[in-house]
Amino acid sequence: NYILSEKPQLLINVIETANLERDLFLTLDLIELNIPIVLVLNMSDEAKNLGVDIDLKKLETITNLPVIKTSAKTGEGIPELKKLIKAALENPPLPSQNLKTNKELPKSQLEAIRQEQIKSILNEVYAYTQKKHTLTDKLDAILIHPVYGLFIFLLVMFLMFKISFDFSSPFMDWLDGFFNAFLSPLVGLLLSNLPISEWFIKLIQEALIGGVGFVLTFIPLIAIAYASIVFLELSGYLPRVSFLMDRYMQMLGLSGKSLIPILLGFGCNVPAILSTRLLERERDRLLTMAMLPFMSCPARLVVFAFFASIFFKNPAVVIFGLYILGVFLAILTAVIISPLIKAQKQSYFLMELPPYRLPSFNLISRVVFAYIKDFVYKAGTFIFASALIVWILTNLPPNREQSQTIAASIGKAISPIFEPIGLGDWRMSTSLIPALLAREIVLSSMATIYSPAIQESEEDFSPLPALKEQVLSLGKAFPEAILNTIKPSSSAFETTSDSEPSLRAEISKHINAPSALSFMVFLLIYTSCLGTLGVLWRQAGPKYTIGIFIYTTFLAWILAFITYRISQLIIS
């Protein structure tokens, strides 16, 4: 719309050199607009490795446009591109009139003309030298093998979890200590010297620092997890997972295209549900949307990491198992719902597999920073609002024991529902209510509810020694993170001693390992995200959304009950 309505001075049409045939469709459409264009053939280094060569002079002659080769990865051609843009703004290059078509022709005829034009251009400018046994070919022979390619994928996912947890755990422990052992008492000390009520000081310490601050301690874990996912995606491996899993998706009556939203679901369910609009068949869209709530996003990962770190020696194994359980339940859901949705003609999955490439650190860091920025913004807005509401409810009526507050009354009212699954403690059941807004709010709610017990156990605070201790702890975190990562076994997230004043120690006093496992299973299945429900409502309608919500909630309770009862027999 912007190009059509605003008529920009110049268009920079970036083309992937190795896929010139595909990208020329857009180029010819832009030429129809009669706007000055500069053609940029990017990834030229990659094209060279694949044996692709483009005659720039001939392409310039055919299109009557300036053409330049670049490589965003190596920086090749970037200075020349800047000069070319400056020259094009001074002397705008208009595209050749010979490539324009009659827009009044039928669509099928226009497409045929376009294909003939592209074929003619490629015959003039495109040269390809077949290279035998490229690195991509050698890796594909192993990674997308129909048998052991699946096991390699599972191994890659497990290593991703292990590296994420082991590397981030020292930094998370440091942030936890920074917020609770340094920042909270420091703020309390500073505010106590001002004419401010004790009620307001408690609000800052328990709701803001205790609630929101605790959620922020998981930034290292989210950063490493996102960096791993982005690396796998940009390296070209994740698109191959779609190809690898296509045969299994066909067994469910789904197209391999459905796997793309499912993979996106591990990042966030909201854009994953929106991406189902790309699926041609309504059947595929509905089945895929039913599967997506079981895909664990980083918000669930934060909660899983917290509880697994307290009660289990190998948290990476536990969390990997939860992810596998989520995938299994998604498949089971598709099998159950499939007969209820009218069958449609089978569609076929066609996708382009990019060559393997090593993404730059700069690109990965920019993408991860965008995710972290969004997470921090969420923590500073409605996570804080939720923590504030929970704190107020746990302090009203004033001057009462916490067990006599409004929050306690609400928690005790719903505790009988959760007691059979090992969550009879009103503080645990209460934390599930605000989690409907976002899953990570579970932890901010818990941190707010348990803050009084944590604050009471704190010793006298001295700012300078405490600051020195924080600096030394941060310095120790770096070598510890590296050692954790290279160890064969996972040593991350060791359980905090009960004598240590922290949320982990406080929660470990009130629930046991079976209850924690039950809680994680419930949160895995329960669709506790207002954003997910909202976009599902818009895409599938109210009846389908309500049905999915009831189904996942009921299934969550049943499986949490089974998990709790069986784990009581197994876990001592």
C-alpha cells in the first residue's frame, strides 16, 4: 500500500542470487509501477559456492536498471551499494518498458507471460555449474534421513535445552541474588530514611522487586533459548525439520505446511496461530490451531525451569520430557478431533530448502534483543499490574495474617479443586488465576505471595559489602557457565538450601516433587494465555475457542492427577 500510495523516490529490490528465478516475479511486478529501482543481488558469496553466476551487464541491459552484487554477511559490495543509491537518487533509473504487460489480460495469461519473461531473462543472464558433493548435500544425507534423521532432531532439541539451562543458570542465580539480596534491601534501606509509609516500601519490595524482579531473573535463560532457536532457523536446519516431519504429518491427515506454525509455536503461540492463515484447507487450519496450545513457548519454559531446578537433579531431562509430552498430546488431539472435521482434498507440501549457512553473531543478537525487549516490556506493564493486584489482595484487610487476606480466601475456595492433584496449598492455586493473562505471571504471583516469608528471614543489610559480594558473584558466573556447558551431565539449577532466604527455598518447604511435577504438567496443558485465546477466538470463532479451552483444562486436570498419583509411588 505504501509503494502504491506514496510513490517513493527509489526502490531497493533485494534478490537472493541463488534464487533469481523465484525473486524475479516480484521484480517484474515492481517494474510495472514505473518507479526507479536498484537491483541488489544479495548472498553472492553463497551463490558462488553453489556454482551460480549472474551476468550483471546483461541483466542491466534487459531491465535498464543498475544491478550490484552484495553479501550482507561479509559486507562485500555494501560501500558500492551506498554510492549507487546516492547516484540513483540524483539520476533516477526508470525500468525498461519492454518488460511491462497488459494488465487487462486474464490472470492465467498474465502468469504465463511472466513465466516466459523470466525464462527468457534466465537464458540470457544465468549460468550454473553443477558442484558435486557440496557440504549441504553431505549434511542432508544425514540430517534428513527418514530413519535416524528423527533421532538426530531429538538429540539437537535435547542439547539445545541442556546448553540453555547449563549456561544460563549461574547468571540466573546471580540475578536472583541481585534482586533479593541486594536491590530489595537497598531500596528498603533508602526509602526507610524518607518520609514514606511502611506500606509503600513493602509494595516496592514485594510487588515490584519481588514479583517483577523475579521474572526478570529468567532473562539469561530466555536469551540463550531464543539464540539457539534463531541459530537453528537461520542455519537452514529448522526448514529441513518441516521436510523431515512431512510424512508423519500426512499420517494425521495434515500437510507438511502445518509444521511451520507448530515450530513457530515453540517461540510464541500467538504468531503461530496467525500463520495458520497460510494453510489452504480449513481442515488443516483447525487441526493445527488445536495442536498449537500444547507447544511450550519460553513463558512455559521459565516456569518449568524454576520448578525443575528445585526438585530434580537433572532439570534438562525433565523439561525435555515435558516438551515431548506436549508434542505427543498435540498429536493425540489431532487424532481425536480429525474425525469431527469434514475431510477435504489432500494438499501437497512444496518448500525450498536453503543451503546450510553460519548465521552471524550480529544478526542473532539483534533478533534475540528484540525478543528480550518484548519480554522486559511485558514484565514492566501487565506483569507488574498483575503482581500489584496480587500484592493488594494478599495485604487486605490490613494488619491481618496472610492466611486471613482476600487472596487467601480466594485460594482456599478453589483449593478443593486442586487438592487431588497435589496443589492443595492456597498459595499455589491462587497463583494459577492471574496466569490466565500470561504463563510467566505464575512466578511473579508466587514471588509476591511468598515475599513476606522471604523478607522476614533477611539479615541486617550493609550496602558496600553486599555490592562487593554481587560483583564477585558475577565474576564467578562466567567460568561456571562455561564449565556447566561442557560437562556431559547437567549440573545447572542445583536446589537452593532451605536455610537460604529465597523463593526456591520457601516453595520447597510447602510442596514436594510430585506436586511440582503435577503443577508443571497442568501448566503445560492448560491454555493459560489470554493472547492465545484472543487470537484463536478471531481465527476460529468463539465455539471452537471455548471448546479448546474446556478440553485443555479438563485434560490438564486429568493428566496432572495421574502424574501426581504415579509420581508419589515412584519419587521418594
